[in-house]
Amino acid sequence: MGVAALALTAACGPGNVDAGPSVPARTVPAQTVPTILTTMLTLHAADTSISFGSGVQVAFALEAADGTVPPSATAVVRLDTTPVNRRVAMGPGGTASVELDAADLPPGPHVVSVDYLGDSAFAAATGTATITVMPAASAVALTLTPLADGTTTAAAAVTTLTGVPAAGAVEFTVDGAPIGGAALTDGSGALQIPAGLTLGAHAVAANFTPDAADQIAAGSGAGTLTINKTATAVLATGRADALRYGDHSGFTVSVIPTGAPADLTGAVTVSTGGTTVAEGATDATGAALLDFYNTVDPGTQNYTVSYAGNDMVEPARSDFTVTTTPTTVDISITKPTLKPGDSGTVTVSVIGTPQMPTGTATVTFDGAVVAEAALNGDGKITAPVSAVSVGSHTVKVSYSGDVRFEAGSASNTLTVKAPVVNPNSDGGAAINADNPCPATAQACVDLSQQRAWLQAGGEVTYGPVSITSGRSGYRTPAGTFSAYWFDKDHRSSIYDDAPMPNSVFFNRDIAFHQGSLSQQSHGCIHLSGGASSTFFDALAVGDTVYVWGSAPY
């Protein structure tokens, strides 16, 4: 503004009145009015839409009409009318900036204003900008950890991009189906996915729901859980350290899961040399007991146990060894019935299973070797004996054994009795004409005729003699029996300690013995004293007793 000079003139009376001597005019100095320069304040926010918890820089610039900004210029920064910085010094060129922490701001729009108060040379100015606080984005990291018990730990770690702690809960799904949730603790939540998922890949998701949805946005994380078949190992052992050839034994089988627990039911076999020797199935725990009929030759043999697995379990196999030992044999000596001076044949049978024994056998008769040869295909050898004398003769057999069977021996007594003088030779001759008793029997009982006799080869050697048999209610049963026990001075253990001399038992508690020929028995065959003694001496253990008919009383 320029300096204005104002000249003022004053007069009294007529204009032509001599005013007297002239007075020089005064000059008044002009007043100087200071010039107020116009200013303008502009604001610029780095981001007008920010996440909760982040900071934002707001820059502003002060401009004057002539481009000069006083170096002492300061500004007041307000946020929604609240001062946040009362004295912000303008930098070179009239610019400055402030950093606002959005963590202090609730979500929504907010007005930032900057006021320059002005001074004597520069006019005041105000600038504004609007920023909007949005929920902070969340990130969910899902970790899946399979455990030995078949379950899987699903753990979710929730973070925000602005570093604001995440509070809320996380819900888990498997293949889209909810399985449960967990509240976050220090930004983490976890639960166990139960065992039992089907084989294959399963989509697992962790969905985060914040406590304050206006501050933190929901988020989710995903992962893939792959369920594979449970790996296994299988073991087998024999039920004994060594198994005898020909024995019924077995194998103990155990399937052991090396992965997650599962139902271990499945088929299992044991084989050797490509041949299956035992088979069965494991139970749910993987255990099986397999029956085994041991037909493997003695020695240590390699075996393989194979487990088939199932829909959820892998198969497995392993090798093991079992030792088979030789087994024993039974030796049977079949002796002929001979009279003094007769010759006959002793038959020896070496009995073993499942294969027929091989090897050799030596037979002695009263110490002298009468046969020494290999067993035939039926495991037998025969030995001749000749001109036998009255008395007892010892037959001994020594078996050599073979790869499957142990060596063995046995002995038996061949008794040659003096001929029995039959006091009823005429009766015996009559029976011989039409003998109803089998030729294989040594003692015959005709209940209908109440008589009994001894015979050899179907020819009567003694008798027939009179008998009495079982009374009503105690009838002597008919049938074919074998003499099994001899007691010279037997007394009854059932009927009042009654004497039963010369007892020859052939059917449980029924025997030939000396007894009344007028009173019926409790089932036994009563003979006279002489007849009972002859029966006792003539018969031997194993002799056949044939009983037929029914008593007439």
C-alpha cells in the first residue's frame, strides 16, 4: 500500500480580509498500513483408506501470496476436532507432515485438519482431509500334524497385517463338514481331527471369526490331510521252540501297525517251499493262532508268513525258521496162537504218521535173531518161529528209525500152553459140526443154552460147560468183547466183598469167575471151580469173548 499525503487548508472571515502576515503551510506525514499476505494450506494423506492398527502420514504445505513463508510458521493438527499436535514447525518451503496411528482410531471416517494461525504479515489458513479406517486384514496359517494314535492336530495361527493381536475363535471343517472350534489364545487355536477318515486327500479349513469384526476382518486358511493305508509288520513263531514231525501244533501270528492304529483283521498264511501249511485270519488286534499239522521233514526249515491286509491296512510278510524233530513210533507185535511143537509167524507193525515209517527192524525170539529186514510199504516185517515149546517165550523188536521217526523197541510174550484135556469132548465135537461162535473168538458164551466153551481156530478145545448168567434186571449183554483183566483171587467191590475166584473181566465189570451154577448172577458168567480155573489159565489179555442169545429165565 502506498503512502498517501493529505493536505488540509483552513480560513476565518471574509476571504478578502487581510489575514495579516502569511503563515507557511504545514506538511503532515502519511501513515504506513502493513500489508497482510494471503496464505493457503493444503493437505495430502498418504492413504485415505487405511487398516485398523496401521499408521498414516499426512503431509501439508503452506503457501503465501508472494511465495515466501516465514521461517517461524507453525501449525496445529487436529483429528476430529481434537488437537493431536499443537505446534508443528513448517519445514523448508512451508511443508511438514505428521504420522497418525490408526490403532487409536475407531473404524470409520475421520477428518484431519491443519490450522495455521497466521501473524502480522500472513493470513491464517486451514486445510482438511478425510481418512477412513477399515478393519485390518487377517491371515490364517493352518498346520496339520498326524499323530501316532491316528488323530491329527489341526492348529491355526491368526495374525493381522497391521500387527494388531487377533482375538476371536476359529472353526475347523473337513471336506466342508464342521468338526469343532477353539477360542484363540495368543492368536492360536487347535483341535484334534478324529481318526477314521477314509483313505485319500481331505480338504481341511480353519475359519477365523474375530471378536470385533469392525477392527479385524474374518479370514481362513486351508490345508490337505492325506490318509494313507496303515503300514504294518507281521511276525510268526511256532508254538514251541521245536515241533515234532506228525504233531498237531500251530503258529502264533502278530500283525504290528507301524502307522496309525487300525482294524488289523485280514487273511494270513504260513508257507514253506511255496506250499501253504497253515492259514486263517487275524482278529482286529492283529493276532492269530494257526493250526498246523506238521508234515515237514525234521530239520530247520524256512517259513514265510504273509498278511493280506485290508482296505485300511497295508499287507506285510516276513520269514522265520522252525525246527522239526523226529517223532516216536508205536510197535505192535502180533503173535500166533500155538500149541507145543507148532510153528508160526510173528508179525511186527511199526506205526507212525503221517508218512509210513521206513528203515529196518530186527526180531529176536528168546534172544535169537529170527528176522532182520527193511519194513515193507505197510511198515511191517514178519518173523518165523518154529517147534515152539510149552512155556513163555520173549519176542523182542528193535527198530532202526529213519529221518522222520526215532528208533524204538518193544517186546511181548508168546505163551504156549499145554493142550487142555476136554472132559466134554463129545459135546465139543457136536458143536464143531455146526459151531455158532466165530472162529476168531477164543471164548464163547451161549446164553440161550446156558453153556460156554473155549476154542482155537473155530475148533472147541474145552467144553461146553454149564454156566449161569445175569438175573432179571442184571442181564448179561450179548456182543463181542476182549479179555482185559485177570485176578485170581478177586473180591467184588460192588456186592459186599463177595469172592470171585479166577476172574477174567471182558466187559467192564462183567467177568468169568467161579460161582453158583444154580443162582443167577448180577451179570457175570458163573463157572464151576474147575472150569473157571481152565478159563483163567487158557485165556490171555486181548482174547476175544463172543456172547450171544438170551437167558431162558
